[in-house]
Amino acid sequence: MKKTLMACAIATACIMPAKADTLLGVYAGVQGWNMETEGGFAQNESLANFNFEDETHTNFYVALEHPIPLLPNVKVVRTTLDTSGITTLDGTFTFGDEVYTVNSRLDTTADLTTTDYILYYELLDNDVVSLDLGLSGKQIDGDFVVVDEDTQQTSFESFSGIVPMAYARAQVGLPLTGLGAFVEGSFLSFDDNTLSEYQAAIVYNFVDTLAIDMEIQAGYRATSIELEDLDDIFADLEFKGPFIGLQFHF
């Protein structure tokens, strides 16, 4: 009897750490994104296409997963989309109540930050395949600045808002190798406004212990923002490029 109780105690002590993740899991990640920007913005339908420089930004995310039925998991993603460039106009451009004429050299800055508040459910969750579906509230904060290099004529406009988006994430893995791949994205279309983003990556889990897992990611990411008279802003911008990331799972 004593031997049986001791065996049960040892077994329980052994499996408790392994089951801790089924009660509460925390994912935290950071990405370095080499971002190329295309498109332009205006305060009417006559958009000007600007020559933006390539930028490298660091993005962060954290997710909390739990086994409570009907209660969604939570993920927060912070993304920086800042960029700038110099463009010579091939037509008249109006912005911030200022009119810029043909051949004006404009120093253009777009400071954009998005924060995604995601609620999702795990429909599948195992070592071979996982599938998450949910909703995201995307907070967009933006500042646009235009400066004529010759006359120093300057205009400035900002906008901010939260838009709802559909969210999905799927991941597949090769058991016993640490290798896998995932695709993740959000999408929204209403009236003439469309927002979409996706990322796809190959991953390698190079640390796998009871205390922490560590995963390296290498992939491609793209974000598209098409706005028509949203807070007096018209825009057609695309941000895209490769990224490298590191994820921690506690």
C-alpha cells in the first residue's frame, strides 16, 4: 500500500509541470521587419503616389491562452509602420488646406502605428496542426506630414480610430523535428475602405523544456490600408517585406 501511494505521488509530481501549460500559456514575441512601402495619401480622391524609403521596424506581441470554455484567448500586437521619402510631384496636390504645384519636391513623412486587440478560439491544437479563429479590433493612429523642400510650405494631418476585423491563424508542424510553418491574417472591407494583413513563416523550435519554449521565425509579411474619407483621410498604402522573429512560450 505504501509503495502504491509513493508511486502515485512520484507520478503526480512528474506530470504536474507538463500539465501546467494546459492551465495557462503565455506567448511573447518580437519581430524585425524589413518593410517596403508603396502608395500615397490625400484629403480627396486625387491621391499622390510617394517614393517612400525602405525601413526596418521592431514589432511586438503577447498572447494569453487558457482552457476555460467559451472564454476567448487574448492576443495584443503592436506594429510600427513609420516611413518617409522625397517625391517630385507630377501633378497638383492638395493636403491640409495647402496646394502643392507640379514639380514641387516634397519631403513626406507617414507615422503610423497599429495595435491589434485579438479575441480568438483554438479550434484545433496539437503538435501537427493548430487553427485559431476570432475577431480583432485594430487601433490605427496616424500622422501625415508634407513639407515643400524649396518653399518650406508645410501641412500636417492626423487620424485615429478602431476598426473590427476577422482573424485567423493556422500552423502545421513536423513531429520530433521542431520544424513547422504558419500563416496568420486579418481582413475587413466596408464601403470603400479595405484593411488586410497577413504573415507566413517557417519556424524552428530550438528550445523545448518544461519551463520555456523558444522558436525562431523567418517569413514574409504584408499590410494593406485603403481608406476613403475616413476621418477626412484618403489613402492607398501597402507595407510588405521579409521578417525574422523570436517567440517565447512560458
